[in-house]
Amino acid sequence: MVFFRELKAADAGTYRCGVNVSHYTEIFTELQLNVKHDSKYPNRVTEYAPFGEEFSITCQIPEEHQVHFCKEDDNHICQNISSSKVTQMSRSSERNEERVFTVSISNVSVRDAGVYWCGAETRDTYLIFISLTTKIQLNLITKVGVSRVSGYSGGGLMIKCEHPQYKTKPKYICKESDGCSERKSPGVQDEWRENGDVSLYDDTRAGVLMVFFRELKAADAGTYRCGVNVSHYTEIFTELQLNVKHDATFVTKSVHLGGEVNISCKISKGYEVYFCKEDDDHICQNISSSKVTQMNGSSERNEERVFTVSISNVSVRDAGVYWCGAETRDTYLTFISLTTKIQLNIIMALAVRHEGESAEIICPYDSIYKSKPKSLCKGTCSTRDRNTLSETVREEKETKTDRLTLNDNVTASVFTGTITGLTAEDAGKYWCAVTLERDLGYLYTHLMVIMNKELNLTKYEGDDVSIQCKHHDEDQKSFCKAHEASMCVKDGDSLETIRDDRFSFSDEASTGVFTVNITDLREEDSGIYWCGAPVIMKVSLEVRKSLYIIILVIMCLILLLAGGLSLLLLNQRCKKTQVSGSSAQGNTRDCDEVVSSAYYDTIPDSENTSLNPSAQKPISLNTVYDTAHLPTNPSDGDFYTLAEQPQKMTCM
């Protein structure tokens, strides 16, 4: 018996199969071997049979040949079927040229696992040929449990398959809907590796296979096997039934460097909360920040609890993507369904400059990225959509363009971009990014460029005014009243936060201009406004008193001046009359009455009422009459003390 374990094209040719009859005599049969090239053969199939159940193997052979079915032994020699459990070997005609044979094995055990061959047997006068065309690898699988888990579309899912008794054995996960033909395994131990849309980690210390679905899709739903290869042909697995629900929740939070941030999420009752932060490989295992000051939960509804995580003294290391979810433990599996994604961005100090000046964008980074390339991006930093201002820089290398200088100081772990000759187009949001291939850009600052051109407006109370402002992004409009432009980023009174119905705006997105309308102006509306985003224009608005009030005041002043002039003329006339000496006392009394009458006639009605002109007293022209000491309601017979400064009169 001669067994070619694996035929090759070079094996084709003429052979002698003989016997040495004596020292000098040989008898042989000539064998002419032809090795065909048929894509259909040999056919290799891997089948899985549950322990203790029945299993069937099928193969096709040409019609004129006998079927041969065998199983390889430990030396890979296929001689016969070692299992005594073959219950039947039946055949059926499929085509004119071929027949289909089916072999059934009942009550499958560990001994039945292995490699089987199916082929055609040909008998000749002196030779029997068995051509093995179909290889069937039969793996014995044992299901130890069934678990059910729910994930959320767009969210993450961590599965921990526990095999403590097989710590160093190779582990895998596969989907049953495709017959487990595509088995995802780490390939290496104790290291995260990507395999398609999942990442895997074989923890040999604990005997745990960790499978992380980075972004669940509806197509991921189905039944999985999470197993371990105990031997070449023996496997143990846990069945996992995955259900994918509606979309996960996505939240973006921004916090100033050194500040404090609270992150909240909802978890259904009966589950443990799981809070983690993604690493550079987008694997969410645990909280990398040591600054979590508290994690507490409160009941909001009967079905859910609200958990809040507080991070104080935020640093650049805390920036990134966090996940909050529910952890479920089963006999052999642990599920962590990540339902809420929180992207934490760090806001650097605002840079406010005028057109033509220079600006520095300062980007501190974690020291672990010293050797990584860095980029300064305007608008966004992403592998999918990025607008990098210049080449990335490494270590102490300095990159320069016409107006931009990029420098990476690895000693201080600070990356700086300097822009000279600022223009309106330079204004906007700038992101500091490291390792762009991993989308690590969660640090940003605003560069506000103030236009040299200012708008000065003068209006009167009750008027309306319209102010046109430029914007580069429809979602970024700013109209702020403040002494400094730096107060108008997030914390300033933007148009949306001015609680006054007199303020409104209209937008013309195609022109990049939005108009602010203010009706019924008031004097308190006067001040300095900053208009536009991210290019800022200074608007000085002065609201004066109404023109009608001004005219009325002027008319009153004219009347008062006219009355005072008349009183002065009468005073001079009376003096001349006294000097002439004709009827001195009578004339003096007459003049006093005339002057008194003129005095009261020039006082407004409100003041006449308070002085009670019906009880007027004569006023001597030789002394000053101090009206401040007049009683509120003088009556007949009252006498007053007169000041001793002649030739002067005081009018209230």
C-alpha cells in the first residue's frame, strides 16, 4: 500500500510497482499516474458536530467508480474508518456522471473528531487505486451555555469570554449565520489586534478572550460562538445571541483647561454602571484619568438610574472619548454595552488679535506623544475631513510657510503655530492634533480677528437700527455687547441670550451675512457691540434723547431767559425812577409790585403753585431777596428777613 499524502504536479509520470522474487528476479506492474488540474478538486470542507449528536458527511464521486470513505490516523494515513458508529452509507443519483454519497455518524464523541476523506476506488488486475477527492475536517464542538445581550447601533460592545481552564489555547469568535466560516481571532496573545470591524485581546493570564465591537451596526445582530480550540479537532464555545437596538446617544462637552466637568448617563436598573475612556486604538477598557472625583447615581425613573462622573482640574490627558454603559455578568460571559458616547474637548485660552498682527496658537500635549507627528488644523482635524495648515512636525523640527511657523518643543511638550499678517480669513477655530491617523484632536482654541474697520452709529430714542455682520459658518453667529471682544466667546451675551423682544436677526446664508435688527431704541442700548463670527467688527452705538424732548427743553430755556431779561430791564427802570425822586415811596412800591409780578409770571406752573402767587409779598429792590427761605405757603401779614447784598437778586 502506497499513500501519497498530498499530490503535486511533479508526481505525475510512470511508476513501477513490483516485488523482488529473488536476488536476480523482479516482477512489477507499470503505473501511469496523471495529476489533473481541476478547481473543483480536492474539495476541502470543515464541519462541526455537536457532542453526542448525529452528524452526516456527503461527497460526490463519478458514476463508474466505487466510493471510498476513510479517516486519517495520527500519522495522516487514511486507511479505513476508525469509528464503529457509521450507521449508513447511502447514495443518490445527482447527475448522469456523478453520484452523491452520504455517511452518517451517530452519538459523536471525541474519538470521531478528525480528518475524513471521500474518494473513488478503481480496481484493476493487479492494482487498486483510491483517489481521495474530498477532505472533510470534522471538529467536535461542545456548547457550554447560551447568553443574550443587547447593544445599540453606533455604540460599542465589549464581550469577555471566560475560559480559565484553557488559558493558553487559541480562542475565537464567529457568527453562525455564515456557518462560522469566518473566525475572528487575535492571532497573538496579550495584545490588542484589529480583525475587521472588531478588536480582540487574548488574555492568557486570566484565560479570557475580549472582543470589542467598535461601532455596532444592525447587520451585526445574530448568533455568535465565542470559543476555544481545546485540540486540533475539539472546541468548546458559549453561544451568544446579540440584539442591536436603536441608536446610541452621542454628547459633546467642552471644558476650559484646569476646569471641572460633569458627565452624566442613564443606566437601567439591575445593571452595573461601566465608565471608560478610549485609548489610541479606540479600545474602551477603563478610566485612564486618575482625576475622577466621584461617581454617584440617583433614581430618576423606576426603570433608570442617572450616574454622574466628575473630573476636576482637567488636563490635556483627560481630553478624548468616554463611554458610559451597562455591565452584565453571566456564567461564562461578561457583556458591557456602551450606550452613551461623550467626546470631551479641552478649550485653550482665546486669542484675540487685530488685522495685520501676529497670533500664536499654543498646543500642550501629553508627554507620551513626544515622538508622534503633530498638526495644527483649522475647522477640524480628522482622517476623513481635515484642513491641515501645513506639514506635520516631529520632535524639534520647525516647519515654515509664507505666514505660518510650526514648532514642536518636546522638552516642554508644547506645539506652537505662529501666524503673521493676520487677515479675516485666518479667524476661526483651531484644533491641535497628534497622530492624525487615530483622529486624536480634542484640543482647540478660538482665534478672533478684529477688523480694522469700525462702525459708529448715532441714533435717537425710539429709532430702529439694522446692523450687518459677517459669518463663515451658519451655526456660528455672534452679536455681543461687551467692553472687550474676548468676552463674546461662549460666555458673552450673544444674540441668542439677549432676553429682549426688540432684538431680532435675519440670515442670508448664501452671502455669509446676517442682519441684527433693534427696534424702539433706548438710551441704555448705547455701548460697544461686537458683531460677526469668527471675524469681529466693532460697533459703537450711541442712543441720544429724543429730538422732541430736546426742542421742548430749548423752548423752556428760551422762555426763562426772556423772563429773566425782562426782569432785569424792569429793575433798571425802577432804579432810574428812584433817582429822579418823584413820588419816591409810591413809585418804589409800584416798581416792587411790577417786578414781583414779572418774577412770578416767569416761573412754571408747578412752581407758581408751590409759591402760592395769590399771597405775593412786595420785594424791595434795594436788597437781595433770598427765595430759599420763603415759606412754602406764604400768607398775608408775614414778614421776611432780607439779605444785605444790594444790587443782586436770586431766582429759584
